[in-house]
Amino acid sequence: MWAPIGERPIAHGHHRFDWLYVTAFASPATGETFWYVSNGVSKEFFAALLETFAREAEADLSRIILLVLDNAGWHSAAHLKIPDGIRLVHLPPYSPDLNPIEQSFAKLKSYLRKHKERTIPDLYDRIGRALDTFELNEFPNYFRNSGYAPT
């Protein structure tokens, strides 16, 4: 595909896959987790997700929550509305190993690879069952054994 210098090529494409995105917020101290599954991500979606999380986690000026984020494009919109009680801390570029939740995502991906769901509803149900298990078993133990929990 050719395009003028400095311009992205435009091509018609056929998307062969449907996607589900898992977003998780987890507390290293308690293992408390909040999971959200969506069929897409965007800056607008992330702003709405932060608002939902702040409400469900009861974040406000009396309960400040620090969120550690990677540098995904939708995590750092120029005019992102950040709810009261939420503070964003971005990791350095190309450093996913600094975020302890990445280990849990690796376990989730490994679990999902073993089960070949053929439809999005089946995959959504499988993710829900996995997240229930991880929430009850994986996160508190992982964080407490990883050195990320406060002493």
C-alpha cells in the first residue's frame, strides 16, 4: 500500500476478530478488585470507566485512590476528566513488569488459551468465571507474596 510521505495509507479492511478487553483495578494492600469487561477502549470510555470505578470504590476527597497505569493512548487524554479521589500515576514507557497486575493478566490469558470458546458470549462467561476465581484466590495472595503490600 502506497501513501504520500507523512500520511498514513488508507485501505479497506475486513476485521476477522471480535475483541473483549478486561480492565482491572486491584488494591495491593487488601486484594480488593474491580473488574470491567468491554468490547472496545477509547479515551471517552476510559473517562466513563474512571467515573464508574470512583463511584463503586467510594473514592472522594476523604478516600484518595492512586491508580498505577501504563502509557496506553486512552490512559492519558489531554482533557481527561479525573473524578475526585482518583490520582493517576503513569509508569515509565516500556515497563509493564513494574505493574504487579500484569502477572495476573498473564495467568488470565494462560487460562483462556486452554479453553477454546467459539462465541463472544461464551468467552464473556468464561472470563467472568475466571475473574471470580482470581478475585477470591489470586490477587490477595499474589500481592501479599510479591512484596507490593505495605508492611
